[in-house]
Amino acid sequence: MADTRGTVLIVDDDPVSVEMLGDYLTRKQLAVVRAHTLDEALAELESERPEAAVVGVRVGDTGELEVIKRIRQANVQVALLATAASEDVHLATAALGLGALDYLLKPIDFDYLSRAIEKALTAAAPVVDFADMTPEPTVSSPQTLLYTLAGLGGHRARAGGAPGDAARGERREGRGHPRPEPGAHAHSLLERSG
């Protein structure tokens, strides 16, 4: 599927549940990978790199929560959703302690599944590795850097004009001079007029 929104691994030993969930998620424009055993799940996890996994708390003859534990060990970034029968709600809540984002009780509420999958895909969104990025230069001169570090960034007018004005023989009115004391300015104007 070229235009899918992500890949979801479904792990359950009940083939009917796996197919039902897979068909539903495929209609939601998601690529679906299916597994019925722990070994299949780990192989699909490695080869397909899904963003999310919907995993039963009991799968085959593996121990309770074993598949969830092993998936979490193999891939800490995959977003996990646990599924359980209503009598296994205690295992579903225990799955939260193992890193599952949420759990769904059988029979599956598909509206809730949709919301949980969206939450899982958002949680599994790729992390940007800033170490590989080269920042764009934002400082055009040492003076600009000093203004930026001083917190005056784009407000040079308050700091006395642009750097280099005096060296170029430019004088900007009202810039580069200390502000007069209150009343001193009025006094100097009276002296000039008189």
C-alpha cells in the first residue's frame, strides 16, 4: 500500500480476531502486518518496523504478557496497545506498566480502537535527530551576535544605532546619545532660543 498512514502489527493467537482487526485497520489506510505467535511477531517487528502494535496479553503458550515484554525489549519505539478478554482486565492494566499506551477489551469497540490507534501513531511519530542537522547561520556579524546575546536582537534603535554608523561618519538623529535627564532637554531648548 503506497499511500498508507503507517504500519500496525497485530499479534493474537485467534486468527479470526487478527483478520477482523486487520481488515478494519486496512480500511483506515493503514498497512497491517499479522502474527499469531511470539516468533512471528518478533520476525515481523524486525522486518516491517511498524509504528504501532496491537498485542494480545495471552498469545499461544507464551506466558502472560510475555509477547508485550519481548516486543518492548526488541523495539522501545513501537507504540503498544494491549488486547484482552474481559476476565483478563488485570493483565491489560499490567500491560500499561510495561509500556503499553492503552488497552482494549474484547469484543473490540472499533471507535475506541480508531482513537487508540491515532494516539499510538502520534506517539510513534519519528523523532528528529538534531545531531544530523546543520543549522542555518543566523548571525551576520559579531556585532549582531552581541546585540542578540544582549537581548536587543532587532531593536538596535534603542541601543544607539547600527554598529559601524560612527565609523562610516553617519550620525542618526536621536541615536547613539544618552537620553537626557527629565527637564534637561527643555532647559537646553530655552537656552538656544534665548
